[in-house]
Amino acid sequence: MKVYAHRGYSGAYPENTMLAFRKALEAGSDGIELDVQLTKDGEVVIIHDELVDRTTNGKGLVSSFTLCELQKLNAAQLWQDLTKFEPIPTFDEYCTWVKSTDLVTNIELKTSVIYYQEIEEKTLAILKKHQLQEKVFFSSFNLLSIANAKALDASIPCGVLVPDSGLVNAGYFCDKFGFESFHPYFGNVSAESVAECKAHGIKTNVWTINTMGQLEKCHEWGCDGIFTNYPSVCKAWIMSKN
């Protein structure tokens, strides 16, 4: 069962920053989950919320800032006791770093609130620049967004990311429409739902696993991967089982 660091090692470091990504690597993560959006001037950046308010010292939409303006904001605003300043990283900066590692990256396209123009094309161009197509997979709550990503490059796996309301017959759905994995909320996962996905050759990667009980259940059910804010704990527990 693979361990993907959710927004990097976000349980102990500022989420979606290069610091959190480096610490996820040090923790032995198999991969990193991150979120991409576009700036006002069309640059691909890594941040979860459409608004910068929660995680930085700024206010407003990511899309209302140019890259230069955005990188003046402090993405470690909530972690002042740990580090004084961390910029919002560009996706290109992340790719420059991650290509020298063995990490697999789950790129969540944040297109369900704002459908950023050509975000799939821009993200894919950066991946190709760094020759990372074989070390990534896409996901999104906007299924048309991953359908577009798949149309642009069928070789890159895509995961169907669904809200906590869930999706019944997800394995059949993913297989029917050419997606390789299903990314459900833990509360809607069961041994039966994982088995249904396996019957259709679909991987199940579950979010967000932050308790030992959740971890044990996912392992028991045979889930293929988990997203967690605490990768070191999860990885150590899984290794103890092998």
C-alpha cells in the first residue's frame, strides 16, 4: 500500500511548500499529492485553496495575483514557530526538484470552483519539459478536467476524485471511461467497494488517512494507496507489516 504525502508532510510543516515536500521525501513517502492553480498571468502554482487567506498573510483569489505578487506572500503564516517564511512554489520549481527523486506525484487539478483556462495544457507542458510523464498521475473533483488531461496525453494515469458523498460502482465507472484509479473519502470505503474496483482493474487510493484505525482498515481492505498528513507514521507502520 503506497503512502502519498497529502500536500507534502502537511501534518508537521506548512502545506504545499517545498519544505513540506522535502520533509515528505525524508519521511520515506512513496509519493506526494499536491494542488495546482493558475496565477493572473497564467503561471502554474501549487496551493490548495482558491483564496490565499487561510494559508498565507494575504487576502484574495490566487487568480487575482501575478506570480511575482503571489510569491511575496508567506505560505508559512500558520507556522511561525517553525519557519519564518516559505513562498508559494511554482509547479516548475517542484518538478525541477522532484525529478531527481523516486517520488510519484499526484497532481490535483483545482478546477471545480474556477475552471482555469488551459491549466491541463500548461501543467502537461511543464511535465514534458522535465520528462516526468511516467512519474505522475492526475486527479480532480472536476471529471471533465481529468477527461481533458487524458485526451491530451492518454499515457498519464488519471484518478477519479469524489467528495464525501461517494460513488457507487466506481470500478465500473472508471473502467468504462478509461480512468486508472478511484480516490474516495475514507468514510465511503469498504472491503466491498475496494473489491469492486479490483474486479475492474482499478486502483483505490483513499483520502485523508490520519488515524491508526483508518490506516489499519485500508490495509485490511487491500487499498492500493493512501493520502495522509503524517507519512512517516503510516510508512513505518506499513513497513512493520512486511
